[in-house]
Amino acid sequence: MSTVVNEIKKIIPEDKIRLNEPMKLHTSFRIGGPADILLLPTEVSEIRNVVIFCRKHDIPLYVIGNGSNLLIRDKGIRGIVLKISQNFNDIEVKDNFIKAKSGTLVTVLSKTALENHLKGLEFASGIPGTLGGAIAMNAGAYDGEFSKIIEKVTVMDFEGNIRDLIKEELEFDYRWSVFQEKNLIILEALIKLEKGNYDEIKSKMEEYSARRKEKQPLNLPSAGSTFKRPKGHFAGTLIEKAGLKGTRIGDAAVSELHAGFIVNLGNATACDVERLIEYVQKKVYEKFQIWLEPEVKILGEK
């Protein structure tokens, strides 16, 4: 371990290295054991150096964003975690295009669009993740999704090669993109919006924000919607109709406000959450013969 750390210090500044880092500090669930090594790059060259280093030394490498759609297991992560979030977040605006690094928070991106009188990102104003995570998941809300606004994405493969992917190559679908089956790191994206009226854009963002506060348990740690929407149904509605609102295992609970969310009541473990996910899946299937697929991503050792 010490040899690996010494080598890493040669390719990324020491102030960007965290050892045995509790991952609960890096997820919106506030759950997760320690990562052996967490790195916070600010430059593309640093990301590339880490990728090449891990490949050369056969070290497991995991890339995360803001951890808003992530459950880290209780024993943590062996290997290196590359966190691409606020540490990697430059934004440029030109005409009706925004070019942004993948660590840019979606909330910041939507505010930037508003400030520049650009419409098309209002739906994303309350999404807590990064641009990279939002593209990978094709995040969406209120009839909007990232597939509708992304023009081009710059990526790096796990050999350190960099290239651009145009929209048609991203294979967008509901909560899906090519990044969920190919090992590619999103570096930046070009977003195409439309000129709009500042007050109208602001009003729509405020409306969506109010609806989120009214319907979602934003006062408790969670990873957002726990399950994908089954075709022709809503996960939260099925869970509620199965009588599961408030169901609790340890400190993990199905939200009383919105059954589509599993929340951390204070000291939930990843094991609590996984057991509750499995219990909800089983009960919903017994009642409706519909199997709920988790939307939250799970990493680490049990």
C-alpha cells in the first residue's frame, strides 16, 4: 500500500490524495465504508496519469461523481476511487451552447443556463448529481432528460485514449446510455439549448423546485429514486399500493412522503438498504408480478 501511495504522489499532487477515506462523506446516502485511496483530480492529465498507472499495476479503479445515485457497501472499496466532481467543473458559454467539465454540478449548470437566458435545462435544476453522472444515467424529470440536450461528449478509455462521441453514439434510452456497458470516463460535454426569456425560465425552475420539495423527502439522506420506472407503471405507486410506505430495516426506510425513495434515518448501513431493496422487490413482485430494477448503483465489499 505504501509503495502504491508513493508512486501515486509522483503523478498527482499530495493534496488531492485521501487514504482510507470514509465514502459516507462522498455519497448523498451518507453511507459507505472506506476507500483505500480516493483521488480528486483537477486536470485531464491527472485523470489520464491515474488511469494509466492503475492499468499498468493492475489496480482496481472506480470513477464516481457526486455520489448522489450511489450506495457504497459497508466494507468500502479496495483499490482507487477517482472522484470527478466540484474539483473538475469548468464551464464555458457561447451563444446557445454550454461546454462543461463532467464534474460540474447539474444545479450549477441549470443556474448558468438561466443566467445566460438559455432554456432547456429547467427540468434539471433540482437534480443533485454531476453532469457526468447525469449523462451516464440519462437523468431526467418533468418530461426532460439529458438525451435531448447533449450534442457531444469527450471521453477517456481505460488506456488513457481521449476521443469525442457524438449524440448518435451515446445510445441514450430511459435511464440508460452507452456508459453503462463500456468503460469510458466522461471528461466534458457540449450542451445545446435555446434562447429564452429569463423570467419564464426562472419561473419554471421555481415551479419544479416547489414540486420536488412537496413530493420528495429532501430532508433525509437518500440516493434519489431507488428504482427505475417499470414500463407502464410508477415504482413509487406500486410500492405504496403494496403497503410498504414506512417499512424499515435498521435505519433504512421506505419514505413516508414518496415510496419510490429509500431514506437513511440516521445510522443506516448499506446492508440495511440492500436488504430493504430486496424486501421491496419481493413484496411488489408477489402483489403485481412486476420486478423492480434498482436505479441506484452499488459498489464495494459487503
